[in-house]
Amino acid sequence: MKKIILLLLVASNSVLFAQYKTGEELLATMHKKYYQNYCKTVQFEQKTIRYKNDIITNHDVIVDTAYWYEWISYPDKFRIDIGAKFSGNGVIFKNDSAYNYKKHKLVKTKSDKNDLLLLLGGMYFRKFDDVTTRLKNAGYDLSKIKSDTLNNISCYVIGAEGSYQIWVDKNDLKVIGLKSKLTGTEWLEIRFDAFQKSCKGFNETKVTAKKNGNLEQVEEYQNIKTEILIPDSIFNKK
């Protein structure tokens, strides 16, 4: 009897391990589960704590703390005001572009498809083929998948070792981390440390960002409002 139970457990684990042969298969399951189920709009305040490593003590020390005010309308609209609402300082992401403002004046425009916005909810308001095309173009190898842990959470890892990667919680298939390139030599690793359930999905409430392995920034989200009316003018010129 014990041998039968052991064999069943082994067989069960083998099925679970073989459930997803590629990252694209996992993404397809996530997309089916959450399509149109995440909150379409989100508004929140963000406490942003920036750090640097003190080379004398080898400890991370706080550089400064700032408050950001943010609006999201999935799949591709995202506004950040820095310091105060409608301060004229911040950035607007819209239609795969980023518009940086200083004192209400547009100072920089660049192409930015924003894979972070895509993975945190935008993917559930796009067709699946569009999602995979965007991720592949961004640098994620969707043919690769493995099992791992992140913050003591059992997860899948999509992507090649040492390259662009996405961490997905095995329990509820939400994204809990990602790794992407900032510049030719700089890598950004983002971990989503805490969530709240919203609509039929999730909103992150605490985020940790590391650059080349060093703590860069911790974000804490407050006063989160979902499924509210956000006029399109919010994402137009500041």
C-alpha cells in the first residue's frame, strides 16, 4: 500500500512538472485565466524609497524618499506625477511611447513598450498573440521554463538563464518578479513582495527593485482605487 501511494505521489509530481513545457504554454494558461478579469483602471499613491550601497559599511542606506501619484488604464496608459498631483513633473506612457515632463514642459519623448505594464495587467487586455510578440521582441525567451523559488514562494521562471526572465507564482499564476535590461551593461530585477486581491486579479502593494544585484528602490503603494473612471485627458499633455 505504501509503495502504491509513493508511486502515485511521484506520478502526480511528474505531471505537475511536465504541465508546462514552455514559457509560452504557461503564459497561455495565465492569459486564459485572467483575460478581462484584472481591474481595467487603477489609481494609487506610491512611497518611493531610493537606496545606495555605502562602500565603507557595505550596507544599503536611504538616499531619499519621494511620493508619486499614479494612474493606470490598461492595456497601455500609465501616468506618474512626482512630488504632488499635477505637479508638472513626471512621465506619461501611452501608445508604446514615454513622454517626460518637467515643470509642465515636455523635455523628452522616446519609444517605450513598457513590458512591466504589460506583465502586471496589460497582457490581460490584449490578444494573446500580441502579448507573446511583445515579450519576444523585448528579449524574453518564451521557449524556456523551469521551477524555482522567489521570496520563499514556489514559482515558475520563464526565460533563459542570465537573460530576461519572468517569475510566476505557481499557486495563483500571478507575476511576482521580472528581470530586464536597463542599458547594455545594467540589469534591473523587480520583485513584487506583497499584493492585494482586486477585481478577479491582483494589485501589487510593495515592490523591490535591484540594479545589477544592488538594492535600488523600494515602493509602497497606498490609497489604491480600482475600476474608477479615469478620463483620457489624464494621459494627455500635462
